[in-house]
Amino acid sequence: QSVLTQPPSASGTPGQRVTISCSGSSSNIGRDTVNWYQQLPGTAPKLLIYSNDQRPSEVPDRFSGSKSGTSASLAISGLQSEDEADYYCAAWDDRLNSVVFGGGTKLTAL
Amino acid sequence: QVQLQESGPGLVKPSETLSLTCTVSGGSISDNYWSWIRQPPGKGLEWIGYILNSGNTYYNPSLKSRVTISADTSKSQFSLKLISVTTADTAVYFCARVRGVWIISPYFDYWGQGTLVTVSS
């Protein structure tokens, strides 16, 4: 049982806009920023979004993040087949004194 | 470009100690913070802990009693030791650079490729 809750799966057709949610609590997302990682099959995770909505320079602007209250979302516009991957949200938890991750969402391009 | 590479035994016996090393290139180990994260086969990510450039360490409370992270700046390496392992410690272990500590939720911007450690007799 992960501290941050994500849907186990999501899907969309190429070109579509897809969103992945991440639900937390007042001790993590409600107090601090959210980060997102993309893990392509058989590879290490890659930083996608940090500090809620900031993209590293090499990440396409098709990827965007947002946060409201104790929840956060990752949006992917213009879905491409190469976006098929597992996506994880993460945040610092003040009560647990730990970095906590969501359980991951497997994104499929139909 | 910062690069990280994990190394260490791929098989550890139950009750023994898991030891891994991460070699850093392209960046100063003494000017940054470094972390270990693991992923059991088919499962999600779990933060193990990190070491700051001051040498201070912070661990996941669920692993704190068994974990030690240390750094050797002369070799540009940092290490993980996990004692008294069980089959539940079987995972791919990643090393990573940490940013944002004390300011925002820490995030990991450079990762090693990961190394699978199996705990089995």
C-alpha cells in the first residue's frame, strides 16, 4: 500500500491528451512539492517533472504537471507510442520523514 | 553530464550484508547529495536514504536500523550497506543524485542503470 495513490493503469490513443492523478495527504502533497518520473520498460526512472510543474530542459513540453491541495496530476498531450511507460509521483512526507512514491501508473498507447 | 554506475554482488545469502557501490563521473561528489532507491521485481520504487555533502545521512525509517550510506570522495564513490537481508530485499538497486533537499521535495535528476540483487540461499 503506497502512501501516494495512483491509478494502476491509464490509456489513450495517439494524439490524445491523457492525465494521471496522484492523491496524497496533508503531510506530503498538501505541504510540499510533487515530482514525477517516467520509467520505460527495462530502464531506470527518468525525472519528468519537479517542483509540481517544472520540466527539465530535455523533457518535451507535451508533459506538464499541476498540484491542487493534496492531489497532483501529470498531463501528456499529443500522446505518442514512445510514451508507453510506468509513471511515478513522489513527494517528501513530513510525518514519515521520508521520500514517498506512488504505486505507479502503467500508460498504454492504444 | 553526470553519470552513475552501480556495482556489487548480484547474489546475497539471507541474514548476510548487501554491499553496493555507486561510482560518479562528470560531477563532484562532494558538491552534491546522493541517494539509493530500490525496486522489487514487478513493483514500485522505494527510497532507501541519502547522504549530504556534509556527510550527514537520512534514511527511510522502515530501513533505518539496517542501512548505512557512506561516501569516499577520493574515489568519487558512495556506498550502501544493508545488513540482515531477507528475500524481501531482492530488488533492483538504483543510485541517484538528489536535488532540492531542505527547499522542496527532494527529487532525483540523474540515475544509474540499476543493479539487480537477489537474496537467496
